[in-house]
Amino acid sequence: MQWGTTKETAVTFPIAFRQSCYIVNCNGSDWGSSGGATSAGISIQNITLQSFAVYTWESGPFRWLALGK
């Protein structure tokens, strides 16, 4: 399991997975003046053992979590 925060749309894992990356979950939020968060529409693509790409119309930062082996 790996996780992090990024403002970039091309994300490289701190340590490459050896066999497979099962899933990547990513979210971004914009904190309004009321303190509530609204989630950004995010698509994760091009998942490899070393990296993945974030596609969204929102600006970062994005928080991500990846599970693999």
C-alpha cells in the first residue's frame, strides 16, 4: 500500500510495485467558506507498476491511495 498528496496530474509511486497495482483511488477537494468539502470529478488512467495519471478539470492538491503487490 502506498499513498500521497500531489498537485501534479502525472504521479510516480515512491516505490514501484513489483508484480501488480490492483487499484488507485484519488480524490481532491475544495474547502469552501462553510467548511464543507466538495469532491472533484477525477478519472485515473494509465496505471503501471511505477505511475498513474490523473484526469480532471479541478486543480490539486489530490490525495491518492494505491494497493498492489
